[in-house]
Amino acid sequence: MRTYAAIPTLFTREKLRDVIASLENQTVKPDKIVLITPKGELPEDWREFLSKHVEIEVHYLEDYTRQEVLNKKKNSMVASRNYALSKARETMLDEDLVIFLDDDGPLDPNWIEVAGRNLGDSENGGFTGRIIHYRDSGRLRKFEEAGLNVIRSLFGTDRVGTITDCGFVSSRLDSPSRCEVMHLPGIVAYKFGAVRGIDFDESYGGNCYREETDFSVRVGRNRKLIYDPATTAHHYVGVTRRDRFSIYYKNYNHIYFWKKNFKFRFCFFLREALEALMLLGASLLSFKTDYLYGIKGKIDGYRKFLFARK
């Protein structure tokens, strides 16, 4: 069983160094580490760093430039993951593992070992471990968490990796028990045979929110997705992106994700209405209009994916 670790990155996060170190310190070493980035000159400190890690491959996306992605004119995340899959198809066998990582999520030393143990079963297609999110704090964070708890209690569940009929996608990955889940996050390992012929959907706009969830849901239709807390990834989210661009596409893309994979039920719209009230409350609390773009994202999503004429 060979392992191919792919990390889409813009070389803007210092935690990428820790991610690379965590891969180099695995009990089961990855056979290949590939950093995928838009074309363009890298910062000098990263060029120096990579010169000391010649075993790491850096691949450039020809259809994207570093500057346009940094300026949010394009997002190269989905294209990076599809590029990794296309390269994996050249050499990988069905029993091999393709690992997708974020550039701010270092792994415990046994992560690949535990992934391989879980994906050794022919019925299993995807794996993730426990994920600890390190986020910012403050009034907005407390308000968001309070609102999420209300939505979870009314329309969701405390079960890890679950998607409810009301459109609630559980992001919790901290259960003490191993279990089968309905979706996986961005820090994940797949058995290559389970993803052969499947690509990430490049129709997800803006920040590409939900594209990794969508991919795992499609894999899960034919193979089991497994959560195992025997290993942990440490995701340093830092300051949550609360700009209008990110807030808009978080809401817009969720409508697309749901239209593509599930049926709309009445409780879905109740949950959406409550989320819209939360966005309005966050706007008043922060004295910023950025949160109102989340409501606009919902409306635009409904117009395009639900009410558009066929």
C-alpha cells in the first residue's frame, strides 16, 4: 500500500511547515508529498525552505496565477485536488491511499498508520480521524457558537459526520468512538480504488465551500466512510473568515450542495430562515454589512438552483 499526500497551498500559512514536519515524522512514511499551487514566484523564505526539502515536489497549476488567486479572482482549491487525482491515476493502484491535507492542519505521528489500518478493509473507501479546531474567540465567536447550538438542537444532531434531512451538516469530529459517517472533511485519506473515476466538482464557486463534503458524499454511495479517533489532526483555523466573499459563498454553495445530493424538505427552509436571522444578528453585533451577504448568497442560491426555469 503506497501513500500519496497532496496539499493545495498558496504558501501564505506558516503552519504548512508543521504540516510537512508531521508528514516526515509519521510512523508510516508517505511515499510522495506534493504541494500544489498556482503558477508564479514563491516567497523567498519558502524557496529557501523547499531547497532543504528536495524530496517534496511542488507542482504548478498552469491555468491559475498566484496573484489572481490571492486577489480572490479565482480559487484554485478544487483544481488542485483534481490535479492531484489526475497525477495519482498515472501510477497508483486501487489499494493505494491518496491523502488530502489542509496547509494548516498538522497530523499526529500515527495518522497514516491508522488510515491504512482502516482502509485495509475492502468495504471502506474514506477515512478521517479526530480533528481539533483552534479558532479565534470574542463576542462574534460566542454569538456564532450559541446560534449553532440552537440550530443543532432544533434541526441537527450531536453525532459526528452526520447530515440531517433539515440540511444540517455536522462538523463535529471529536467523538471517542470509531464509527461510520456520512461525510468527511478536507483532512482525509481515500483508498484510490474508491475514488477512481470521481473528481471534485469545480462548479462550487468562490471559496469552494462544501466541495470536499460533496466529494465524500459521492464516495460514500459505494464505500463506507470511517471516523477513527485513534489519531488526530490539529487544524489551526485562526481567525474565521468573516469577509463578505466568504460569507456569501458559504451560503450560496450550501444550496448547490443540497440541490445536487438531497431533497428539499420543509424543515430545511425553517433552518435556513433561522440562519438568516443569525446573519442579521451578527451584522448588528459587528456593525458590519458583510454578514448580510450571507442572506444574499442564500437568495441567489435559491434563484439559481431551486426556482430557476428548466
